[in-house]
Amino acid sequence: MEQVQADSFSASGAVAEHIASPALQGLLAHWVACRGKRAMPARDDLAEETLSEALHDLVLFELSCACQDETHDDDVPAAAALVSGMAASYHEVIRRGRPMYGRRHYARGGEVERLLLPLSRNGSSVDTILVGVQRRQ
């Protein structure tokens, strides 16, 4: 999967310019607006109505990072990360505290786009990752 990660960005910055999905672009713009001057917003900062609207176009799920301090770097704290085939991306988002975007084109047609957005109650360490996925044929 082609992946993009940014050291610093805005809604119109490095990650956003690669996103084809308007719904994922909107989700990233909302994340940027909610974080303000912090490194990342808290889950409670995100507007439920915005997330509900995104569900018309995207599959959204949250991965808890609550047990990250209890694991080794090679372990995946959430089984869902392994099932989704995104363990490396998951760890990188936790480590860097920055969004990551990936897109995969399939030989038989179609593509999937995935956006991982870090969330933090204390504004500095990742405790949840919001994942938005869009598949197109």
C-alpha cells in the first residue's frame, strides 16, 4: 500500500494533497480543526455529527492504544490492527503521533484508501487511532 506520512501539515498540506476521497479529506480537515495548536485532538473533541456524516461514505473504526505501554515494540496492542493488515502503520502512528494515509490499487480493479488519525486525551501521547476506510470498485 502506498503510504504518506507528514511531519507537519494542514488540511491542505502533505497528507491531504494525496487523498482522493472527499470524505477522507473532510475527516482530515475536521481532525486538523479540532486539534488547534495541539499535536492531536482528543476523541471527545471530534463532533459526532461529522463522524456520523462520514459513515455515509466511509467505514470508521477506533483502535485503542491503551495497552501500548504494556507491550514490546514488536507486539501489536490491538488484534484488529493485525486483522486489518496494518500493524506497521498502527505502530508508526503511535510512535510519531501523526496521521498516515495509504492507498492500494487492485489488479482486478478498484482501490482502497485508508486514513489513520491519532487521538490523545493529554494532547501528546496517542491513546486512540481513528481509522477511515473507503473502498471503490
